[in-house]
Amino acid sequence: MNVLWGLVALVAISALTVTAMLTVRRRAPEGSYFSDGDRASGVFGVLATGFSVLLGFIIFLSFSSYDESRSGAETEATIVTQQVETAQFMDPTTAAQLTGQLMCYSRSVVGPEWDALADGTLDDAINPWGAQMYLTLKTVEPQTDAEQSAYDRWMDQTTERQQARVDRIHGAEGIIPLPLWLTLFAISGVIFVYMLFFADRGERAKTQALLMGSVTAVISLLLMLLVFFDHPHGDGVGKLHPIAMERTLHLVEVQLQDDIEVEAPCDGDGQPQ
């Protein structure tokens, strides 16, 4: 969620709930609608504690998923670099093909694939250059011990890269199911209604506004934090960006160009030419 829009939403929601509290306060009896304030506060404590425990647990799981996506992106980029090095131990033709396809794979991740992650439209689509590398390797017949060792190592690295990619994209469509969102919003609504019964005509308006506004702000911020963790890719502060893969792409295209003569079979966005 964009920080500016999040701030606007926070102010708007707080303004609505404070307005509701002050409106109810006009007709509320002195001392609030509860005849026993201590008992009412105890019940509110149970509601708030249950909500905070549930929300804290969900935030912990969401952050774990966020961190897994970040770690998956870094691991995937590292393995791509390792595969470039492994490819150089194969015959020159195969090495050039695989290196070029790895460059296209990286460009595809940085470009259209990351955009699809941000939009939540990647679904279960595979990276086309992963399939191309499989078809290329399928035709390889190792002739030396070095080539055989590189072939075996490449297969292991491919499995590791695919798993890292799964970790990177698993949260693209959101990790929090709809029933859980409905539960959180329902509990938030219950707390809001319960707070209205604390409206007290005998209290000053500023005190009543602070009472409702502080509770609203805390709940809203926590829910916004969940929205952030639920969609970790995209633009905005704290969102995941393909920095690791961009670094790998720079390494392959610039730092190794003196040692490897490669013509990538794709454009800058990883689209086949």
C-alpha cells in the first residue's frame, strides 16, 4: 500500500469513527450507556486482547511469508549466477546457448514477470526461458568428465532455482484467505460498536474523540500492515524489488563480457527475438 494513500485512509477512517462517537455522545447519558463501567471495561479488554492476539499471530505469519519471498528472490539470483559459471564447463556451443538463455531468464524476471507479480496476475505461469534451457540441455551429450560433472551440477542447480522461484512468487496472489479478512473486519466492527456505548455526555468532546480515534488508528494501522505483507511485490516503500536479479544481470552482461561471447536471443524485457 502506498504510504500517502495509507495516511489518507487512516485520517478518513479516524474522522468517520470520531464523528460517529461525537454524534452518539450528544444523546448519551452521563457516565456512558454502561451502568457498571468496570464490568464494561473488562469485557472490552477481552475483546481487545482476543483481537490483538489473533492479529499479532497473522502479522507474524505474513511477515514470515514476506521474508520468504525476499529470500527466494535473492537465492534465485545467486543460483542464476552459479549456473552461468557451471555452463562454461560444457562445450562452447552449449555454454553460449545456456548463458544467453540465462540472461533472457534474468531479463524476464526483472521485467514482465515482476510486473505480473506486482499486479497479482502471474498465476502458475512458468518462465519460458526455463523451458528453453531444459530443451537445450536435453540435446547435450557430455563427452568429458568435466562436462559430465557440469551437467550433473546444472541439473541440481536447476532444481534449486525452481524452488527459489516458487518461494519468490508464492505470495503474489495474497497469502491471507478471504474468510480471515472477513473475520478481522467483523471483529473490528464489533469493537467499533462497543466503543460507541462508551459515549458519555459528561465527558469533554476532546476526551471522547481521543478515546475513539486512538483505538481506530491502532486497528487501522495493523490492518494496513497486513495489506502490505499480503502483497509484498510492487512499487512503494518496503515493497520487494528485483534488486538481486538486476545485480546478477549486470554481472553477466558487463563483468563477464570480456570472457564470454554471448548473444542473448531476446530483447531487454526477455521477450524472444
